[in-house]
Amino acid sequence: MGSRGSLGNGASNHLSQPRRNAQTLRQRSKAAETRKERRGWGSIYIMTHYTIKQLSAAVGITEAQIRRHIKNGYLKAEKIPGAKGYRVTARIARDWASKHFTVQLDG
């Protein structure tokens, strides 16, 4: 066995690794929340367009149901060239959510 605390077979002991303290984990969590707010997920940010995934999370239905509403004409959405998926303006999304669901969207 070596004098550096190794297991002798080349593998390292997991106990010799430093443990991350709770303060470091809190700092990482706070940094992640800050990044989310910068991306527009905070309550301060006012949406101008919604994606299908954002509408799905806000209203509480699946993305397939939202696509079905777009296909059947209940929800007007537009394809933006060079972007993936559909975008729905905030005004149209608010009107649609209040008419078909008991949800008030912010923005």
C-alpha cells in the first residue's frame, strides 16, 4: 500500500474526495434561479410571444392538445422563418386561455 491513502490497486477512495458543503449548493441554486430570470421565466419579464411548450406549462394541458387547437383553428399561431415550432402572441394566448380554460396568463 502507498502512503498517500490509496487503495493499492490504483483505484481512489471515494472518502478522500472533498465533500461539497451546503453553502456551495445554495450558491449554485441561486445562480440557476438568476439565469432563469434573465431568460424571461421570472415574474418581471413580460412575454410578447409564447411557444407551445410555454403555453403547455402555463395552461396545464399537453403540447399535443395545443397543436390540436392550432390545427382546428381555436388558437391562431404563426410559424417564424428560421425558428423551430410555432409562436403565439401574448394577446391571442391570453384571450384563448380565458375563453377555453379558467387560466389568466401574465403579460
